[in-house]
Amino acid sequence: MPVPGHTLASAVFVTDPRTHETVLLQPGEQVNDPAIAEQITHPDAWTPEPNRQPRHTKAATT
């Protein structure tokens, strides 16, 4: 499951944990609230994480 701070790739409906109202989140919105992020369980709802470049250490570059 993505950590809060990830961006949505598709529209999703979630329940606001404070008001208990149904909320529509749009593609491109960033989800920062962990209580909201844990409701979005389908992996295709999230934009893919960028590929990380491996860190080069001195031992690996010599």
C-alpha cells in the first residue's frame, strides 16, 4: 500500500474520517492523510513510483 503523499492515477471515492461523508478524489490529487490513503487499496489507483537510481558508493565506482 502506498504511503501518504502519493498521487492518484484514477478517481476514487473515500469516506472522510472526520465528517463521515463520501468524497470524490480526482486523478492527480496528492493524498497526504494516512486515514484516507489506507482506504485506497487498488494498486492501479495510484501513479507508479518513479524508478530509483541505485546509489553509487566509492567501492562500486573504483
